[in-house]
Amino acid sequence: MENDIIIIEDAHKSFGRVKALTGVSLRVGRGEVVVIVGPSGSGKSTLLRSINHLETLDRGRIVVDGIPLTQAENINRVRAEVGMVFQQFNLFPHLTVVGNILLAQRIVRRRTAAEAEKIAHELLEKVGIPEKADSYPSQLSGGQQQRVAIARALAMQPKVMLFDEPTSALDPEMIKEVLDVMLDLARDGMTMVVVSHEMGFARAAARRIVFMDEGRIVEVGPPESVFTNPRHERTKLFLSRILR
Amino acid sequence: MPDYEAPQTIPKPTTEPGRIARFDPWWLLVFGVVGLLAILIAGKPDPFRRIAVFVTDGIWVTIRITIVSFVLILIAGLIGGLGRIAKNPLIHGAASLYVEIVRGVPLLVQLIFIYYAAPQLLTAIGEGIASAIPALAGPAGLLIGIQLDPFVAAVFGFTICYGAYMSEIYRAGIQSIPKGQMEAARSLGMSYTQSMRYVILPQAVRVILPPVGNEFVALLKDSSLVSAVAVADLTRRGREFMSTTLLSLETWTLVALIYLVMTLFSSRVVSYIERKMSVGK
Ligand SMILES: Nc1ncnc2c1ncn2[C@@H]1O[C@H](COP(=O)(O)OP(=O)(O)OP(=O)(O)O)[C@@H](O)[C@H]1O
Ligand SMILES: [Mg+2]
């Protein structure tokens, strides 16, 4: 088996006349944490979403854990192995916190109720809100909702976790509680691809930073070198705005 | 699909201000209508009691036809609505064609067509097949000379017609659920059908309940159209009584009042269910 768990080769994607990805290639190793940064509209979300096929590429190839994302049956298999956390949390509002974490375990993993509930409660413990098990999403703060969303994804025991700006819809005081959960995950050896402009998190957790602009990867490297000593003008310009 | 039951309602405590006897015009209206009916029937048994007795079986036919049709309409609407949002152009096209055609033809014309004209059409098709392909004469013969039961024809007509409107209600309800819900469900590895069943539809139900309830009340009233296709419903029984007694004013006053009681009650039930479902958010 290959050592790289995600292989993206020459990914192209357009929405009408808008070119969201124009030839992106990227490999992510097992247990690696990659943080993607770049200006708005540079294709970060599109790249992330094509890893679990929420977007279909026009051209190029994506292989996740040795499974090429081509046939429909592979897509559901890959999705169950790839957890995704969204900017807007996307919890199911009609289900309790536990209900959110149980649903896919029951119908995709086909676990028994007892088994699934045990996992749900362990995960709520892990993300620090065991007492909210029976609340509804609307009764939680944004930070708590996002932690439930992470627990929901983790319950599938994915091999890869994708995060699309997980903290940018949060009030500042809640950002840390979510980043702490993500840091823990990174330390546990989870493979993570994270779109985020949280430089603290990137420095602490990322092995590599990927800088994207206009549908391309402009620069890749360890956080110290990309952040302190970017090679490309566009990276410099972007970072000077982000870091203030 | 596994027998996993997603909870359908959210038991969140309401913070409704204590039910202080709020004046509710509905009760006044119901008391008025029911009272008037009682006064007419008790106070002037001839002809009102006679009329009431005569049309009673028609009331049951009206209720039966409304409820049976409505159950089928809910199913037809779901199928049509899912078809309207399908990505597959063939399914989408077929569903859209159905909705457009049905919405362009008056309900009464559809009912009459199904009861009187459709059997002739089927006969012609059957004969056509039988003469073109003699081998199929046996099965084609089944199409020839079909006599539709009026009740069945009426239910069929309502299902087709109201199903088209219901499709649009379902479609709008499903599309009102944020896209992120489907994406979250799919990214957890759930199939499209599973995501619809456990994530989208339970949420859409709350959105579509008010318009669906309105459809029920509208159907109850439109059910009077079946009197044109030989179903002995409340309206037709009223007409029969009138034609033998010539008591137009008395008959139609009573019939109208009975319809009013039925629609008042059903819209009340609808808003009760709505309130139950909207507890929490
Ligand atoms: N579903 C869509 N339909 C049309 N255009 C889209 C769609 N999704 C993305 N785009 C366009 O593709 C380009 C890349 O979008 P993408 O969301 O990947 O950027 P991003 O880097 O995630 O930006 P942001 O930081 O604003 O989230 C943008 O120009 C965007 O407008
Ligand atoms: Mg984005």
C-alpha cells in the first residue's frame, strides 16, 4: 500500500466560466497535517470538497487510501473513511447531539444502538461536552456545535479528517476550544487537511502549509519557512494581510 | 433500510405565555354554525331533518373520498416532488411534464376525462395493439371495455391532479432545507436515499405542513366535483333531494352548513398538528 493516503493529480474544476481549480497536485501522508491557506476564491474549499467528492472534478485523479474516486460505489466507501467538518457546522437540527452522532453510525456502519451510543458518549467526552448529549443543536453555542460536528465525523472512525474553515463562523472566545480539539486530534496521529487562517494552529500542528491562489498551489513548505520566509510575491502579499 | 427510527419531533419546552382565556373567533364560528344546524334540524324537522337524513350517506362518501384521495396524494406528491429535484434529466423531465400538464387542465375536466373518456381511450389502444400484434391480443383485451367504478375514477382523478400541486409543495419544502444538510449527510457516507429519509424529509415536513393542510381543506371542498361523475357524495345527494322536492333554499343551506362544519374542523386539526410540530425549532 502506498504511504500517501491522499493523492491528488492534476485536478481541474470549473463552475461555468469560473475556473476554481486549474491543475492541482498534492499528496498527503498518513498522519500528516496539512493546512491550506489562500485568498478568497482561490479554490481551497473546492479542493477539499473534491477529496470526498462533494465536487466532481472535470479532469484529474484523486485516490484516497488506495481507492480511486471514480465509481459511485467507491464514493460512498471513501466518504465513510473521510470525515468532513464545515464552516457552518451543518448539524442536523431535528436530532439531539447524540442523535446527530448516532445516525450515520447506525445506518452506514450498522452498529448496534448500544455500541453506537457508547462511541457517541466517549467522543462527547473527548470534545469536552458530555453534558450536552441530549440537547438540540439550537441550544448550543457555535463552539459547542462545531465540537459536536467533529465528534459526529469522528464517530465514523475516519482515516482522514477534512476541515473547511472550522472556526471562521465562531466568536473569538470560542475559537480556542475548537482548535484545542483539533490539536488533540493531530497529536493522536489523525491525518488532517485543514483550510484555516489560524496561524497559531498551523504553526503548532501542520507539517506543511499549502498556499493556493487562483486555483493553483503556489507554494508548499513547512510553516516556519512559508510564514517567515515565503518565496513567492503573492504569498508574501497574502501573509502580510493575514498576519497584520 | 435498517429499522432505525429517527425521532421526528423535537420535545423542546415551549415558553408559551400561560393559556389565559384568549378570545378565539373560531369557537364562536363553530358554535354559530353547529348551533344553527341544530336549531334548523330540531326546530323545523320538516324539511331539514328529512334533508339531513337523506344526505347523511353522502357525507360519509365525501369524507371517505377525501381521506382516501389525500393519502394517495401525499404519496404521489412525494414521488413527483423527488422527481422534480432529481438530477437525472429523464426523471426530472417526466416529473415536470406531469406537473405542467396537470396544472393546465381544470380539475373538473380531468375528472370527467378519466371517468368518461379514458375507458374509450384504453379500448382504442387495446384494439390497436390487438390488431397490430395478434400475439398480444390476450393481454390487450384487458384494456377493452373497462368500466371504472365512479369512486375509483374520482380518487384516481384527485390523486393525479392534487398530486401535481403536492409535488410542488414537496419540492419547495425540500429545497428550503439548506444545502449543507445534504452535504453533511453525504459526507458521513449516507446514500442519497438515506440522507433524504433521515435528514432532509424530517426537516422538510415541518415546512410543508401548513400548505399541505391547506390542500386537505381545498380537497374537501373540491370533492363536491365528484357529483359530476356519478359519485353519490354530499353535493350529489343534495341535488337529488332538491330535484324531487324542489326545496332549493333549504337543501343548499343545509348542505353548505355541513360543508362548513367539516372544513372548520379540518382546518382546526391542521393548525393543531402544526402547533405540535413547531414546538422547538
Ligand atoms: N457551486 C459553485 N457554483 C459556482 N461557482 C462556484 C461554486 N463553488 C465555488 N465557486 C467558485 O469557484 C471559485 C473557488 O471557490 P472556493 O469556494 O473553492 O474558494 P475558497 O478558496 O474556498 O474561498 P473562500 O476563502 O471564500 O472560502 C470561486 O470563484 C467561487 O465563486
Ligand atoms: Mg471556502
